[in-house]
Amino acid sequence: MYSGVFPALLTPLTKEDEIDTHAICELIDFVLAKGVHGLYICGSTGEGILLAEAERRLVAETTVKHVAGRAPIIVHVGAPATAGAARLARHAHEAGADAVASVPPFYFQVGQDGIKEHYRHIAHATELPVYIYNIPASTNVNVSADLVQTLFEEGAVQGLKFTSPDQLAFREILEACRGKLNAFSGPDQMLLSFLVMGAHGGIGTTYNFMPGLY
């Protein structure tokens, strides 16, 4: 299980709208010097959904190489198409990341069975732990405790990033998984109360520029 403060890293771009690998390395050094416990890349803050697949691969490779084992790295691989998420999950493993995360399928409403199949495909594509990224305000999809429990008991997922103020739903998921799910809080401003509810840590945006506070 991972724990502590994980910045959801920004993805710096050059004036030519290309990935700024130098700035990525500078940002990594800054947050690690502040004592953060891990990194989460290409999520909502890192605008992974808006990046081309090749760009996301470059961010992952740059991050893994520069971190050089100093902290665990979770790569968000969520994509509109499950096949794309699976490819990115496979690449994250090959690049040397420690875990992957994915939002559920969005835009098309695929139902609970479709969501389960999405995560099963990702799990089959990589040997890394898989984290569900629940952010209903952006995806319009809210994962249920029953869904998470099923996938957890199957071994398809091992963790959760929960970006919603619904702490009751968060607690219900933890209890359904008997406290064995590696769970992170998403809302920065609610980190303390999520820790009280059983979160192992937080993954968030403001940890990029004021990690020391957390």
C-alpha cells in the first residue's frame, strides 16, 4: 500500500505546445525536496486526457527516468477507448512505473458491466496495481461500492482515487473492501477529513506548489 502526499503533477508545455521535459524534471525535484511521498502523472491536473498517446508515453518515461526510484509513480492511463487505456497501462509497466489508474468509461454510458470490463481489460494488460479514479464531476460516472468490491475481490483493482466530496460513499467503498483497498483522497481541501474517514493519503493539484503545507 502507498500512503502520504502524492502531487497530481502538472504537465508543462513549451511555447510551441510540446511537452517540456526539462520543466517536468524541475517540478519533480521541487516536490520531492519538499518531502512528498509519491507522484501521480497524466491525471486531470496533468491534462492526460487532452494529450496524444505519444505525449503521455513521453511524460511517463521522463518521470520514471528522472525520479530514478526516489518515490513511487502512479500513471493515469484513462482514455475514451478501453483499448487506448490498456496500451498506456502496458507502456507504464514497460517504462518502470509502480501503478496505474484510470477513470471509468465516459461519454458513452456503458453501465456497470461495461465499467467492470473496462478495468478487467486494463488489469489484463499490465502486472501493475490498478487504481480506479472516481471523479464524477468530470466523467458523469460515479462508481458504486458494489462495483469496486467486485473488481477488488476479483483482483482486477487494488486501489482508488476518490475525487468527490461524498465521504459517506467513500467510507462505504472502504468497508465493502474490508479496509484492504489502497484509497486516496482527491479533493485537496478535504484531505484531513478524508484521512479521518480512512484514506491512506491524498492525490491533488495544489500539492504541486505548496506540498509543504500538506
